[in-house]
Amino acid sequence: SEAVVTSSYEAIVAASRQEHLYSTFLVPDTPLGRFEAISAHLIVFLRRTKNAAAPLPDLAQEVVEEFFKDVDHSMRELGIGDPSIPKRMKKMARMFYGRAESYGAALESANLNELSAALHRNIRPDDGVWPQSKSLAHHIAATDAALQTLPDDDIASGNVRFPLPVIIPVEG
């Protein structure tokens, strides 16, 4: 139902707007930084739902569609003109699905260094050093693990609960 899609997407957005992501992990609090934060949480949600029983895969697809509607709306709010929206949407979709592949592979193999490197490459590409990427990788992996334990019925009813960020101290 639309209410389940909305509540699932709102849970993903709320998880991606947690203050720790921006203050502790130093994800840039910019439109692109927020896109990255939502993408990471949506990817974890998709990993939980993709091989689950019906109706979860359909729900996942509808939540992705909601995400792209939101991205489209955000671009228009930023004043990006109609003619360039389709091209930019294609680029955002490529970015999202590329991240889904790299984050998914790293989570699948439980390789936090690989996940940290992928997050760094995507979220702070211009920063040679971003020690917080390790902490963010721990948080995303912990979120992935927590969602794996949520019962299908909870997710199917729109009761998606994301854990609070796990803060791992940054070394050197």
C-alpha cells in the first residue's frame, strides 16, 4: 500500500538524517551528501528485501521509485531546469546503482575496508584522507546486520526500524 511505501521511505530518510552522520562521520550536509546518506540506507534496505518473500521485493521497488521521485523533486527545488532533469536523473540512477553494487559486494563479503574505501570514493572524493569513512562503514555494516534481523511482517507493514549509529572511535 502507499502508506507502507511512504512509511518505509520515511524511515530510510530519517535514518539518513541522523545528526551523527554529519557531525561525527562528517558526511557533507549538502544536497549531494544527503543523497549519499539516503542511498547508503536505501541500499541496506534493498539488501534486506531483495531475496525475501512477497510482498517485500515489490515494496523495495516502490520505495526505490519513491526515492527517485524525491531526487527529482529536490533537483527542481534547487532550481535545476526541466530540460536537464532527465539527463541528471539518469546520472543519479547510475550513481545509485553503482553504489548499490559496490556497497553490496563489500557488505556481502563483510569487508569493512572495501566498504570504507567505496564510501570514501563516493561521499568525499576530493578528500585525500577521511578517517571517518571507517566509522561510517562500521555503522552501515551494523545497520545492514540489524535490518537482517527484522521480521518480514514488520517490513511488510512499513514498520522499518533503523538502529542508531554505532560510533567507533577513529584511529590516528
